[in-house]
Amino acid sequence: MYYNKISFLNIIKIYLKSHIIDSNKNLKSNIKFEFNIVNLNKNLRMNILVCISNVPDTTSKINFTEDHKAFDINGIQFIINPNDEFGLTRAIWFQQKNQATVTVVTVGDSSCEPILRKCLAIGANKAIRIDTSAKDGFYVATQLKSLCEKEKYDIIICGRESIDYNGGMVPGMLAQMLKLPFVTNCISMEVIENVVNVKREIDGGIESSSSSLPIIIGAQKGLVEESDLIIPNMRGIMQARQKPLDVIAPVSSSAKSSVEQFQKPQEKESVKLVAPENIDELISLLHNEAKVI
Amino acid sequence: MSIIVYAESLNGKFKKSAFEVLSYGRALANKSKKSLVVISINADNPMKLSNYGPDKIISLKDPKLKNFTAQNYANVISEYSNKENISILILSSSADSKYIAPLISVQLEAGLATNVVSIPKSLSPLVVKRSCFTNKAFNNTILTGVINIICVSNNSFGVIENPSEPQIIDESIQSEIDSSLKVNSIDKASGTVSIADADVVVSGGRGLKGPENWHLIEDLASVLGAATACSKPVSDMGWRPHSEHVGQTGKPVASNLYIAIGVSGAIQHLAGINSSKVKVVINNDPEAPFFKAADYGIIGDAFEVVPKLIEKLKAFKVQ
């Protein structure tokens, strides 16, 4: 009964919201009414953590330092890891519809702060930077575990993998460390009361499952669409400057792997062109030379 | 000390990657002079694994593990890894294996490297070569755990037959089943090849002009027994489902043959398909960046070239 009442009020609220935009008449009373409903919803508010990785832009040419020990950041634009951004957008929807609080966190030095400010401009309520360099997946998961033990989060969202290291390790490791249910390659997540329904993309299909909160998910495209991604507006950017960005000290932990050296793939031989009227030649090359058909 | 391999199966049948990771395990066991144990879960015919050289097969059969659930599969693999006193666990880089690998790594306090593309360069310390920056580069990673987990990239090592006469142990599980996450349903497209398992992938881009022309891709794929895929704009426009989108933010492809039709070859797309062995491009724009990444190319109109290719391939297959 209680929940029914709330969802009914939610519908009124959504109506009123659009009404406020449509006309400024009775603005005061509408806002007051909305304020009351928000209060009613308070005990349903979720606390959401979105873990963010700072990665080179998808169009970047990848180069390494002369000793091949590090990624060359010269001329590289850094962005929010795309898989994390799909997750952040989904979290903002929970914030807009269910008054969830969205915190973003990253493990990294101060050079990561611009992307945290961008997350705040997109709509996150607060940001946390754990002040250390990300040594490996295990080390990062340990830092996040420590944060999640101090704060109680209902939903923890990580991208399924970063587009630079491609380890896909952090969300699963964090889930096992916290002993929480975990769904990766997640393409849908809905919360009804305390039950979360999730969909996972599997090889050649979709798997649907459910659990109670809290949960950890590995986000990817599909959770929201590319066209749903939020481009910060001027108001968001201005507000982001006022929002809290806490810097906290790391906990002591050791990594279980390290990168010894980077390599670029070997230069390719140039393409063998076949004339469009000469399909037989292509089939013969694929059969006799490449031996793939 | 031994090496353990998890041989993945689907509906009782081994995936091709199961034989590949076992072949990889055999090579590593020879190099490090350790015994090789392979574990299968609800596989119909575990003896098939003896073609690829294990010293011992642990065949788990248990209705409680009928559906794949990451937590329970991770729990049993960890349990047997402990029992067998292993130093290295080898998994594939399939969606399911990459799902369970980080769970197992925390349970075993193990080092973990995913997308590994070759046999370790050195055993002490353990150094593996893995792809990173979505196939735009590689790195040599040093694994420093007492136990380490290697997820082998699909089609990177190959399947190598090496018949052995292994000991076979049939077991059912003793441990409690974790049910905090309940699988409610699985929807699978029947009769199609999935991108992850396919030897050949046929992919279409914006050059095909609309979803109504996709029969060209589907017909070519069916002649070759291939999976169908598409570029990012095609999935963004809703011509094809997301599950077919390959590239940096879509699925990675590591097939033997990748045929791109009407795909220009944006850097993000090329990154996702770079691990494929042989790449063929058909495009009417000679300036398309895909021609720089491809092994074979035809500059021509897809609507003329592809139907001819389908006919010729049908004739070729009959021979």
C-alpha cells in the first residue's frame, strides 16, 4: 500500500515537473508539493557509486616512451572510459527518477581530476579521488573495497573493462572482495523496491537474472544507448565547480602484476587488391595462400 | 605442483576454445615440467579432452551446475585448484571465463592476466604477452602471485592434437550453492553462429545503405558458416542489434577470417577486429582506411560483388 501510494505520487510528480516547464503559473505551489513528495521518497533513496577510469580518447594513436615502459601521453586527450560512462548515465537516470545519490570515484593522481569534474558536470552529486597511481587491477579493487566498506552503497557500477588496459578485472575482484552479487557485460538494470533485475549479454544471446541489493555491475553499451550520453551544459559545468571533490589517502596494498614492456604490433604488409570481376582469384587466395576457407 | 585448465562447454559440448586452452596448457606443462590437469563441468564426453594431452581429467557432473552461474563455477574451480596444489590456472578469454577469472583470482589470491596471446616468455618470473589498448598494442606483464591465472585469447595459440591416456575422475560437488543471484531466463538466437565462437565473421557497414539489404551479409555468412557482425553506426541507427556491434565499445573479434563489406574502417572498428588473422575488405571507396588494415581487398560496389562472391563460393564449396 505504502509503495503504491508512492508510485502514484511519482506519476503526479512527473506530470507536475512537465507542467512547471510548460507554464510558470502556480510555480510556487507546485514546487512546494514536489518538495513534500521528495520527503516521502527519502527512505527509498539509493546510494550509487560509479567507478571511473581515465583513458585515452578512442581515436588516439597509441605510442610509448622510448624505453617502452610507459604510455606516451604527449598530445593525448583523456576521456571517461566509455563503459564507465554508460554506467554513469544509467546512475544519473536513477538520480533523476528515484532521487538516488550518485558518487563517482577514481584511483589516480591529480591529473585525473578533469574527468571527475566532467562527471560532476554530467550530474554526479560528489566525487572522490583515491590519491595513488593505479598499479594493477587487484590494487585498484583493494582501494575501492576499502571505500565501499566505509560507505554503504546500494549499487556499485564499474565499466566492464577499460579501453586501455582491457583487463576486465576490477569489477569482479571488487565483488568477490565484498562478497556481493555481480553481473558483468550488463545491458539492462531495473530496481523495483529491493529487487534488482539485470540482463547480461552472453555469446549469442541475453541472460536475465535478479538479486537483492546491494549489487555490483560491469556496465557496457546497451545499459544506455550512445545517444543517451549526457553532454554537460553550462549550468552543469558551473555547478560542478561547487560540488565536493574529496581526495582521500590510499590503503596499503601490493599489486600482483606489473607491466614490463609495451610493444606496438608489427607493420602490416600492404593489401592485395583483387579486381571486382575476378572473384575466383580472391577465393583461390583465401584457400591456397591464407588457408582460411 | 601442477597446471589446471578449465575446459568450457555449452549444453554438454566442448567449445573450440576448450581444446585451444588445453593445447596451450600442454605446451606450458612441457615447458615447466609440471603435470596437466583439466576440469570440465557437465560435459557429455570428457574423454574428448584426451586428444589434447592432459595427465588427468576431472569431470564434474552435477545438476546444481546445469546453468552457468559465475559465483558457483568460480567456487568449484577454486576448490579443485586448491586440491590439486596448482601454480597456474588457464582459462579462455570467452565472456564466461573473463566473468569468473577475477572472482577466482581473489579466492586464490592469484595474479591474473587476460587476453594473453602467446606462451609465457619466461617462467620465473612469469611473463606473459597480452593485448591492450583494444588490440592497438601489446604488453609484457609480469605475474607475481604464488598462483597465477592466464586467460588465453581466442585463436591466438591454435588447437594442437596430442593424444594422451589420462586418469579420469568423476565427481559431483560437495560445496553449497550460492543463490544470491538467480538466473531467470536465457534467450538465445537459435541456429546462428555467435561472434565469439566463429572461425569466420562477415560484417556490414553503412555502405549497405539499409537493414533491408542485410540478406547480402546473411547469405554470405551462411555459405561460409560464419557469424554476422556490424559496425557501430549500423547498430546506433538500429539497423542491427547491439550484440552484433564489433569494435572498441562493442564485441572484440578474433576470428580466422573477417570479411568487411561497406565498412570504412574507423580506428575504433579496426581496433576491435585487429586480432583476426585474415581480413578482407569490399568497399567502393579506394580511400577507405580499412584498405590499410586488410590483407585482401576488392574496390567495388558491394551490391554487385557480394552476390557474385556468394555464387562462386557456393560452387567452390561443392567441389
